[in-house]
Amino acid sequence: MVGWSRLLLPAAQFAKNRAVLLTPATRNALQQQLRQMAGDHGHHHMSIKPSRFQWDKFKDLMHFYVMLGVIPVTALVFYANIFVGPSQLSEIPEGYVPKHWEYEKNPISRFIARYILTSQQQEYEKALHNIYEENEKAQIRNLEEEIRRKMSERNDYQAYYYRPTVAKYHRVSKEAAEELEALRGD
């Protein structure tokens, strides 16, 4: 029983102080903390609350950078749509080849196609170049494999795995074999 009374002690202390917590004056004091100011000319107080500096700073910077970007972009779009306008379809003169950006209708799209993006022809040629490079690498790999196959077939010794000490003894044994063959007369 002693163990149970020890577990119930915090609940008993809370019940004892509960009446104090439920009074209206205490309830108001818990809801808002006040700092009493000096002086006797009425109610002078300052509410104590958490700082909003970070939130206000974030809002100020957000508004600044949004307006820094939105105002010029809006002015540019307004100018492009009102004064320049969309392009008109017309006959192509004899012998003239239109540029890739001249196919765009909107002036902003034409600007982006001309100065920022690459043309479809350039993309196609870059893809062909990548295919050509991969083909060259494949041919070189096939040639190296053919060289390794011929080296193993003919018992050649000099290659990427060439070691001078082993090569010296190989040359000596090859010269000895040639001398023996010369002596035999075959």
C-alpha cells in the first residue's frame, strides 16, 4: 500500500492547488502575461509575447524579392504583348531560309528560342556526334580485342602487361631456340 500512496501523491497535490488555478484572476494571468510599468497615472502595462522578428523579416524579404522580380517581368510581358505583339504569317521570299526562332509566334518565345535554347538541328547533330563517338569507342575496343587475340595466338609477349624482367628471359630463351634450330639445320 505504501507504493500506491507514493504514486498518487502528485495527483493529490494537483487536486489541492486546483482551486487556485480555477479563479478568474489566475486564469487571466495565465492567458496573458503583463509587465507593470512605473508611474501612477492609470493602467500602464506592456504585453509580454514572443518575438515576431523572424516572421516580419521573412515577410519583408519575400515582398522585396518578389517585387524585384515581378515588376520587371510584368513590364516586359506588357511591353512585348502590347507594342510588339504576336507574329503574323506571311509569304517567304524566294531563296530565303527562315531561322529556327522565326517559327515562334510570341515575341518572348522567339527571344528564348533565339538566345537561350538550341535549335532542333543542333540537338540532332549533337545526338549524331554522340552516336559517332560511341561507335568509334566500340571500334577501338574491337581492335584491342583483336590485338589481344592475335598476341595470345602467336605467343607474343609485349603488351599492356609487359614486364621487362620477364621479357629479358623470354628473349634469351627465344635466341637459344633459334640457335638450336640453326644447328640442327632444319
